[in-house]
Amino acid sequence: MNKYKEKTITTFNGLSEKDIKYRIMEAMHHNDEETLISLGILFEFVWKDANPMERKEIIKIIKNNI
């Protein structure tokens, strides 16, 4: 496991849903390389856990916002 994935897991582990939302919003606001990497890692977790219909919806959301 790379250092960014470890740091992301450590940062988000045990947080409430409200705190996770806050951390994600802050990461998007700061827009620096390290926080963008963390968002990519969180996306990886979402993608791996998503069923085919959820993945299709994720792709649709991405496509509509590019």
C-alpha cells in the first residue's frame, strides 16, 4: 500500500458521515496535489464497492460534468 493510500485511510478511518463530507469538501476547496490524490483514492473505494448500475451512474455523472 502506498503512502497516500495509508494516509487517506488513517485520515478518514473512524470519522462520522458529517466529518467525511466536510473533509471531502475541504479537499475539493484546497485543490492541491496531495488532497486530489486522496480524492482519487476515495473514488477507488467507491468504484470497487459499486455495483454495475451504480458504476454506470458514476460514469454518467462524470460524463455530464466534463
